[in-house]
Amino acid sequence: MKKSIFAFSREKLSQDLINQDEKPFRSVQIFEWIYRKKARSFLEMSNVAKKSQEKLEALYSFDQLEVETWQESADGTKKFLFRLADGNFIETVLMHFNYGDSVCISTQVGCNMGCAFCASGINKRKRNLTVDEMVLQVLSIDERLREENKRVSHIVIMGIGEPFDNYDNVIDFIQIMNDNKGLEIGARHITLSTCGIVPKIKEFALLPLQINLAISLHFPTNEQRNKYMPINHAYPLEELFSAIRFYYEKTNRRITFEYILMDSINDSLEDAGNLVKLVRGLNCYVNLIPMNSTKPEWRRSLQEKTDAFYDYLMKNNVSVTLRKEQGHDIDAACGQLRIKRETQKWQD
């Protein structure tokens, strides 16, 4: 059975080529052809010997993702529902900003973290995505952008799934995206978000990468996180923030805390005060996020409460941003379009 060429970091491809009695330098040639020149066959690689071309063509495949459906928001945000080879669905989002075009990718089919407010985990995790399935999300979007003389400039790893629950594959994906012979997306243009798997935060801190780390915090007390985010039972806030401080000591990189504002659940001034106490002294900023509701009981905060929360953080010297809304008029919440399609499939 052929192996997807998009499943290999350049280092792993070199080793695999050696195992096939090929020269390891071929990995450089192959990366440049597939990621720079967009070759989709070894027979296109004119600086590779004919004998090697035919051999590699028999060993590796150039898989593609099938677009099941897609939606476009009035603000230009596009959400794609991809059908995988096994019939499962994942979502990928393209967002346009003044600094470039950003792709938000999924890392799992479903999610086991069980956050009460999130659509991604409604059907639980079915499986991890393979490296090539993550790479192909970016390449599929990049191919569309290049028709407009644009390219993917930023990657956000915070779609369906918990990235640190698929750690090894996610790290290989990052290395492929960042490779200077590949898409060469700068490490500081890649952001990974975790809900708080402490051992992996520490492991991630030791890697020679300059990737941005975001923590899906959303609640400033153990009582709240225990109620709405099961991960907190395994890694309460004390352990999480110990790992965050370890990460900062090793990398000297600022942390982002993501905080979805939910009406009458985590948007009071008392919540804001608890958040200030929690992050005080850290080199960080808080990213306040308007909620895309997935259930009737979960509603976005009223504008006046959002403004009051924001102002409280500012007055207490916490760096804070209010995320620019993207795609609110489509199925914008992570996993929402996938759940809709799977429900439709079962009804059909």
C-alpha cells in the first residue's frame, strides 16, 4: 500500500528514502517540488533520475481531501467541511485579516475533552488525524488562495480536537509547515491552542520551536472549570499555571489566554476580578472571544457586559484584546458544520 508523501517531515522522509535505497538528499528535492512548485507526481520532478521517479511513484501517493461542502460569511470567512477517506468529516476555516490569510485546522475527528459549551466533542473523538490529513487541510486552502495570487500566511491549530491529545502527529505537521524547503510559514505565525494537558505543555516547552501557545482557559476558578471543562479534574488550575510558568521560563514566550464570554456564566465583574488574580505577574494577554452558540442554554454575553469585562481587565493592567468576529452568520462554532452534516447523514 502506498504511503502519503504528505505524511512525512523532511527528516523522516530522508530516513524513509534511505530505507528504500534512495539518497537522503532526495527529500530536499521532493519537498521543494511538492510544497514550492506544487508537483503532484514524481514524474514532474525533472531533477530526479527517471529510475527513481518510477520507484517513488510506486511507493508514495499524492492524496487529496474531498470538499463535502463549504460556507462563506459576509465578512469573507470560509468554512470547509472535508470528507476523509474513511467517510469521516472535519472542518477547516479560512479567515482574512489585514496581516494575511489564516487557516484554522482540525487535529482530530471529534474530541474527548468534553467541554460543555463546545460542539467539537458532541460525538466524542472517533480518531486522531494523521499528519497528511492535517497538511492537506492547509494545502487545499493554499491552492485556492494561489488562484488569487495569495497564500496561507498564518496557521491556527484550534479547530476540532485537542492538539496535545494527538501530540506526535501535530509536531510533525508543524515541522512540515515551518520547513524552509516547504511552505516556510514562520513559527511565530503558527499558534497552537490547548485546553490544558499539563505534561504536554511541559514537553512542548522543551522543543526548539517558537510556536505561539494559547490556553483555552474560559473560567478563572477551579469550581467553574470543574463544572464545564472535565480536563480540570485531571489538571486543576494550580498545576496548569505551574506548567505555564515552566513554559515561559524555557521559552521566554508570551502566553495567550482564550476566554469565551458566556452570558451569566463567566462574564461578571467577579469573574473578571478572579481572572486578574489568576494571570497577575505573567507575561500574557487575554483574548476575549464572542461566543458562537451551539445550544440554546449557551448565549453570548451582552455588549455592555463584554465592555465592562474588557474595561475591568484594562484598568487592572491586564493586556486584553477582543477578538474580531469572523463568520458569525455561518456555522462558525468548532464542530458545528460537522455535526449538522453527520445528523443529516443519519437522517438520510
